[in-house]
Amino acid sequence: MSGTTKRKRCLSRLTTAVSAAALLLGTGVASAADSPVASEDGNYAPSTRPAAGPEKGTRAGGRPSSGSKPEAGPTWKQSGSVWQVDRTVALLRNSVTDPDGDKANLTFEVWTVGTDGKPKAKLKLTGQNPDPANQGEVSAEYGVIVSKMVASGSKATVTVPHGNLKPATTYAFRTSAYDGSLYETDWSPYATFKTRGRQVDITLPAPKRDATDPAFDTSWQPVPGWGSVQTKDAEGEQHCEATAHGDRLCIAWEPATRADLEAARKSRARLKSTRAAYPPLHASCEVGATEGSYLSIFTRDKACMYGKFSVKVTDEAGLEEKGYQEFLYSSHMSTALTGTELKLWARVTPLPMPAGHLPFPAQPGAIKLTISPQCSAGCLDKPAYAWDGKLMWGGSYDIDPHEETATATVQWSGGVPDESGKKDSDLSQVLAFAPYATFSTSVPETFPTDNSQGFIGNPVFARCDMVYSPAGCVFRDYMPGYVFNTAKTPAAAAHAWLIQTKIREGAPLSYLPDRRGDTGEHGERNKYGRDPDANRKVICPDGWAAKSGHPGTTPVTDISASDKPSCDEFTFAASYNSGGMPSDMGGTNPVTSGDKCAQTYATKLSDGTWRLYDDERTAAPTWSEVCGRSAMSGWVNSTSMSRFPTFAKELRLIDQDAYFVRTPGFDKCDASKPTIKCDIR
């Protein structure tokens, strides 16, 4: 008899003996012969890794089995045969059945995948799920996850705890069933899944405790309603009146152009006798206008407006022109950030005659103007310009090109009392200033002498308040900029830049001061009595960073020994744009929880590099969110906003004032791409 035949007979006798023993022990009971010796390639029986509990040899009955189609999610969708998981805290599931109808659970193994697409090495899973009964319990001994018991025919689901899976990485998993006594004899087929990649990867410099704070942004901005040099986006207007002599007097206004400003400069340079009794308030106005797209520009306490008046006389039908002239109107204003006096300056300069128009003749009184700064309300006295001469020209530009200059000073009255005699409710008052201009002409036997025509030009709005002490005035529509100290608090600046650029597209913020109090001092002035901390608690509940913030969040204990992770929200809690601000209180982006915001965190890697990442434990940001929530150093978070009270006070922000934020250092970062990756070091 050959050796091969002997071995076959021995194996046959061994199999018969094992089967007989199994019958004695009960149907389906595993023996050592049923369980191959464990190997590194995964060819081992589930019972040799009894993470769900030991087999009970005295139990008779059928063995449970896993389904043949394991699934991974969220979002439970496949690309080809690979499940696409939108986070690193993956959910894994498979069906399980038991022939006896018993409840059963599943043991889940996760494997790395080689370049050939096949399982390569088993991960030793670690960590703990918040609710093991529902999300599966990790076996520290075997590095697998055991699901809860489920009814036969249903699906068992587990959560892979954070820290086990990497972003943008492919894995495989398989399952094996256990009914409390018996294990499945083999593993289910492998299912392959891939975790999502990062959407945000911003490399940051390390925080510098002593970095110099940048100045707040008070650079020139265009004055609303006064037009740009390219588009003239402010409408012009014309006012005409028929006279008893059968003529029409017309005066019109439109935004000035850069050409108008240059023509006035050349004229002034040529007229060496031009009066200089009242120099401009702001020498930098025309410099700023020359360099930018706008002529009419302002800051929080300085304004420079340029318009163009034209005056003409025509026949009654407005067809035959009898005299025409244009004037550049230059107007400067200053408010006092701490003080209630407003200063005004104006200059009227004739412009060269444009082609196609008929000039006024050389006659005394050919052109007579009056221009005064109208104040809507709140001025202690009616303002009037003190001109250095008379607003009268003895003909058009070629005949009489002289210019006139004037100044005025206005005092805020201190507010308008309400019916009870108290000051207005928010301790502030808006003062609208607009030029009121009239035109008349007097040329014996030719032009009318008994009529004038006028109109009020575009306004500019100042606002005075007693919210801050001492009282002061600003230009209401100017938006100052809060500037982050990127060098000192890079993570906070990065978070603000990300949300402001990617989600808000640079839109301004609306200031929410603290809830109203009786003193009117800073910090107690919003109309709804809303505590900004209530907004904060919607987005960043107390203890969120410690309980739910990303575990990789890095404090800066080298700067602050007691530093801990904290929650940073953007937009700020002290804004009407906060996700926590209710819509019935003017909130523009209300959400029910900070979980609805785009999630990020700041971490220091092992190589010493700082990064702002999106939180890979959750689904990637869609950028349809209306807010951002980031876990970062508490010192960085609080320091980044430590200057805001000074910003609000110095620039006199009151309830619902618009302002913007600036984050220096991010100029080269591109937020238009789906994945935001940049290095600001």
C-alpha cells in the first residue's frame, strides 16, 4: 500500500471520528479539527478569535451566518465595487441570520488594502464608542468590533472609533456571526471601502505670543450714492423752471469724473490769483481719489465728495440753448470720534466749456449760485457756508474762471427728546447733510431776472451717539475693519478667513452689542436685549471642546501653561450673522445647533507643523453651511478677539452697524477650489 493511500485512509478515519464526537456533543459544535490554526493571512476560523465570547460545546443547534454583501457608510453608496465613506468614523454593517431564530451578533475585522486591491494586514482596532450597546464594543485583545445582538434576518451595524482610519484611504472588512454559543465556521466575503479625503488643509505658522497687533482697517471707501469714476453709478438729475420771459432755467447734478477733477486742477494751477483763504480739510482726499476707482471716498471720520453742477438757460421748449456752464463741486467733511463738532468745507470751480454748448455772455450777474449745507435734524444751529467771495460769475469759464471756497462748523444738539422728554432710545442720532444749490441769472434784456431754480443734492449721513463716553460722531455708512493678528493667532485667523471667504463671500457683519442696560455705556446696547453669550451657546455649548471637539486639537501650553482646547465660532456670537441669533431678532443665519456648521480643528503635527483641518470624523463641509465651528487653543481663540472691545469703542460701533474682518496673510490662498489647501507660513 502506498504512503499516499495510507494518509488518505488516516484522514478519513479522523474525519469519521470527529463527526461522531460532534454528534455526541450536539450538532454544529466545533472541535479543534474544525478550526484551522490561525495564520497571518487571515485563514483562521472565527472561533479562534472569540471576541464575542467562548463557544459552548454543550449547545446543540445550527450555526449563525453573515450576509454575503457587507456594506460601509455613510453614505452607503459605491463607486464601482468600493463603498465611498464620507468620514473616517465609518459605519460598517452586514446582515446576520440564525437557523434557530436566535438573536446573533457580528464580529467585524478591518484590513488594510494592498496595491493589488486585496486585503493586506489586519488593523488592531482601538478606542471606545460612546454607546457600545448600539455602536459596537471594541475588543482590546483581538482588535475587532463586536456588534450588539440583533434579531435573525436583520442587519448589525458598528462604528469604527476615531483614530483607526486615515482620510483618503482604502480598507476592507469582513464579519463573522455568533449567537451566544456558536460561531460561524468562516468569514463573510470582504467588502472594500474608502474614507473621504480632507477638504481643508491650511498650513499655519506657530502662534507668536508677542507679535505686534496690526492697526484696524480704516482705509478709504466709496461714499454711497456718489458714483464711481468708471460707471457713474449714482444717478444724475435736472431741475428746470419756466420764467415769465419765456425761458427755462435749469440746474443739474451728476457724479464728477476723474477728467473733471484733472480739469479743475489745471485751471487752479493756471489761476495764480485763486483764493486760498480756506484750504481743504483733507489733503489726502484727492490723492486717494486719484489712485482708486472712486472720487468720492470716506473713512469713519473723514469724507470727500465730488459732484458736477451744470447750469443753463434755454428757450421755453428747451431746444435753443442761450447759456451753459459746468462747475466741479468739491465737498469735505470731518466728524469728531470723541466730540460733537462737525466741520465742512466746499469749493466751486468752473470747468472748461464742453463742445456743442453756448457760453454765458460777459455780463455781471450772468451766473449766480447759492450753495448751503442742509442738515436734516440734530444740528444745534442751521449750518451756513462762509464763502471767501461771492458765488457769482460774469460769464462762462473763458470769461470768468475764478473759484470760490467756503467752510462751516456744525454742533450736534445732543439728541432729539422723545415725548417723555428723554433722549432717543438708542442714544444716537443720524444727521443727513446735502448741498442745497440754486441758480439764477441776470443779463439785462436777454435773460430772466426774477426767477431761480434749485435742488438738494445727494446726502451723506453722519451719526452722533452717547453710547460711548465721551460722545462722538462718525459717518454712519462707513464700514471699519477688524484685523486679525495672524502671526499671534493663526488658527483663529485661518478659521475666520475660511468661513468669511468660502461661505460668506466677503459679506460684511452686523454688530450685536451686549444686552441693553440703563447706563448706555459700551457693552449694553442692543434693541432685543439679546445676550451674545446665548448665541455662543447654540454654536459652542459649554464643555463642547472637551466632550466633542476633535481629539487632535492642540493647546499652546508653551505660551499658556493652563491652555486647553476651546470652541471658536464664526461668524462671531456678537453679530446678527451668528448662527445662534434667532430670526425673530434679526438673525440672518439661524441654525439649531453648531453641528450644522462647517467643522474644523487646529492641530500641531509630530513634525512641529501646525494645520487647520476639516474634522474628518464627520462629513466634509458642503460649503452650503451658514457658519463655522472650530476646535482650537483656548489662548488663541480668546486672544484673537481680545481687541474687539477697543475696536468697537474707538470706531463707535453701535447696534447693527456693519463692519468687515481682515485676515492678513491669506492673499495667496484660493478658496474657489473644492479642496482648500494653502501654506501661509
